[in-house]
Amino acid sequence: MTLHDIPLRTLTGEPASLADYDGQAVLLVNVASKCGLTPQYAGLERLQNTYKERGFTVLGVPCNQFAGQEPGNAEEIQTFCSTTYGVTFPLLEKIEVNGEGRHPLYTELTALADEEGEAGDVQWNFEKFLISPAGVPVARLRPRVEPEAPELIAAIEAQLPA
């Protein structure tokens, strides 16, 4: 099984998968509306706007596992993201990224080590996983790495197909 084979759902409940983004670089980020890191939405949206024409997308994955910081339903999450941060990038359904209920996508992603060689559980909201156009996880950046940090920009640009 590859990442492309794992069934997902959009925030509105439609079937989806990473195969929908085959040939694109994808930055997968577990997001939350009531976190100190929530302003990262603005940087993620700037990344989306800067690189979308070059075969890139941000993909937000709401998660309520960290101090209950994403309590809303799908409509509330969508409204918050679009009205507060002007988010246009796709959002998936709210899932669990750690523990017994961990979504199979995150079972695969959390096997990837970060730049310090540490794999395992997602540490907090806004942890970032960069996936190559072939659907292979290639970089893991911890939550405090800002979306427009030089190391993330360099990693994204190295994966752009166009």
C-alpha cells in the first residue's frame, strides 16, 4: 500500500485520496483553529498561492487531539478558515493523528523521521509532512517551523514538478 491508496475524506465528507494529487508536491499539515500556532494558516495560504501553479498544494487535516483546540464541526472549521485566514487550500475531515484511533495515513507518515532523526507521534498542531509528486513522504517539519521558513521553502522547491 502507498499513501495514494489510503482512503480519505474531504472536510465535506466526499471520498478523496492522495492519488487526487498525483504528480504534485503536497504539504500535509494537521491544523487547529484555537491554537497558539493557528496564525500559521496565513503562511500556509501564502505557500498555496505562491506554488499552486507549479504543481504544489497544501492539504490541511483538522485534528482535535491536542488540548481540544479543534472542537468545531466541518462547517465551523471551513467558515473559520475561509473568513479568518482566507484559506483556499483543501481541507480533509477531522481525524486522529496519534494513539489507538490514529488514521492509517498518519500511521505511515509518523514512521518518517524529522531532521533530528526522530520519528513517532505528531508533537502538536501544525506538524508538517512534505510528500513528493510520486506520493512518497520526503520531509517532516515540527510544529514550530513556520510555513515560510527557509528550510521548508527549500524542501518544497526541491519537490516541485514544474
